[in-house]
Amino acid sequence: MKVWSMAACLAWLAFACRMHAQTLPSEPISIADGRVVVSGDVSGTVGTVDPGFFNLTDYDHSALRLMRVDVSATVNAGDHFAVLGEVRAENLDELSPYALFLRVKPWTAHDITIQLGRVPPTFGAFARRTYPADNPLIGYPLGYQYLTSLRADSLPETADDLLRRRGLGWLDRFKIGNQTFEHGLPLVNAFHWDTGVQMHAATENNIVNGTVAVTAGTLSNPLFHDDNNGLQYAARMEFRPVAGLILGASGARGPFVSAGAATAAVGEGHDREFTQTAWGADVEYSRHYMLLRFETIVSEWRLPVVSEPAIAVPLRAVSTSVEGRYKLAPGLYVAARLDHLGFNDVHGTTTTAPWDAPVTRAEAGIGFSIQRNLLLKVSHQYNTRDGGPLRRVEPQTAAQLVFWF
């Protein structure tokens, strides 16, 4: 079925939902005098085939061909304690736990909270906007979704081994560690929340707020049970000096390589040495009908030195994203995003090249609110990959219908 036929089906479904809007919940469902609150969202996305695997996620689903259902609940136990949870299903797979944590508010007079369990992301700005209703477009920024060739459980033996896998993050393996073909990892994983302890605090007027966390795994590979002997430490600060302006900065560091892969490479007791370190900066500015956002992420992974030609420097990736949205009329907007993901050079036997193939993405689209909580989006996307066997320019079109309550 061609994408425009699928988009027509979505438009028809949207019209049908609009005609029967009175039967759809428009607010979160409150139970037991507000002590239990249930909310959710449903999104259906149809798009053209992605032969270059530019939009593949670590769930092995394309972000442009996806049915997603989220249901979340909050159980309030007085002024100081709440339990929050969420389950998710993609493409009608079985429900999987996405979030489950205890929120503790020690003092009602101060904006300080402590969260324990599978907690919201600490690092970055877009990580807080991954729900379809919060994303003005359909695709994701490259830094949060694009799969590099790097893996935590399967390691290259030499620089040549790494360079041979450029642009193949959708399915690869290396000589050391796990020999099963699997997808690589993004800079920051937008599809799994962290597991650990998190604390958030803000000033009374919320001009300054900050979050710190200690969690399992790392940004690119968040885990429920850690696979090495270390923890990740992450922090984020936000500054709101004037109305409409948000300045943010994030940092994180933790052991990246699994204990099994590190032992296979250099013996036992070294897995804490091979870390992912990341820094991020972001700006958001809104005024009248306009919203502008900028975010950059710098991530470095340190891998074991095994054989010559060695990977003698940390593998660095830099993601830069600029997006904007403009409201043309009530319920109607246009949006665009420009992305680039680049990599530092490594020296092989006969060549020096970026350790993975650089990628650029441009996406533009429109959104129309059929009702307050029913949104139809259509976008067109161009992806280019500078290197690797799947080097191509790939135009893609998608339509998405989002309902939330």
C-alpha cells in the first residue's frame, strides 16, 4: 500500500474519531477521589519503506512504520509518596514495562523529589519529549535514535575491524565477545528509561532546576540489571532567565563495555575502565506562534586496545539538531528539523576515516489538531549517509495519528 493511501486511511480514521469524539476520553481518568490517575496515548504511523535503515530503533521497528500504545498510572499515597508506572506495546507486541518508580517528596514546602526505580531520563532535552504528542514531527533526532555500529557486548579487535562495519549499525557483530548479529546502539537511547535513583530540585520560581541520578547501564545502553561492575552518574541543569527561554546542560559517565566482552578482550577486572562519557547542551525559545530548539550531544566511548592497528583514541560522535515550529492558525502548524551526526577519525592499515559513516537528516511536516487531544501529522524526510555499503540519499514520507488522554 502506498504511503498516500495509508495517509488517507489515517485521515478517514481521524474523521471517524472526530465524529465520535464524545465517546473518547479527553482527560486522564481519575479514580478514588484522585488518588489513582490513569492516562495514555495511542499513535499509528504509516510511511514508505526504509531500505537504508535510517529510522530503525533498538526495538527493531522503524519509527516511520509503527503502532504504539502507552498506558500510565499514578497512585498517590498522601502528600509525600506516589507510585508511577507505565506499560508500552509496539506493533501489537506484548506489553512491556516502560517505567515503574516510587516518588518521594520529603518536604511539601520545597520542590525537591527523590525517585527510585525505572525513572525518567536525566540527560538531554529531547528525552523528555519522546511521546508522539510532544514531538512536532514524526522522526526522532539522530542522536536519540540512529543506530551506530558500536555495541557494548561485541567489540572490534582492530581499527580495520571497526572500519569494515561503517554504516551497518542496523545489524552487525565484531570479533570479540557476543558473536550473534544484533543492532548497534545510539548516542542516547530514547526508548528505554534508566533504572536507579534520581533527585530533582528547583528554586521557588523555577528559574533554576537540576537533576542528578545514579543508574545502571549508560546513555546508549540503559539496563535494568547492570552487565558490568560500575554505575552511571548523570546530571542536568536548566536555567530560565526570561519567559520563553530555557537553557540546559547535561553530563553523564559510566562503564559501557559488558563484563563478558571486557574479559574476552583484556582479561578480568577491567570493565570499569571502558566508559561512555557524554555532554549535552540545549536551548529552547518560544514567542507568540514560534518555537525554536537547538541541541547538541558529544559522546565518547573508550574501548580496549587489543591488536594493531589499535583503536588508540576514544570513539567520539557529535550530534547536532535544530528544529522549529510555527502555528499558522488554531490547530494548524508547520515544523522542520535539520540533523547531523558525525564521527572522529581512526587510523586503519591502509586508510584513515570516520569510525562510522556520517549521517544528515532533514525533515519537514505539518500538524493539524482534529480536536484538543487528537493530532494528525504528515512529514517528509531526507536521509544521507556518507559511506558504508548502504550509502544513499533516502527520501521518506509518513503520516501519523496521535490520540492521548
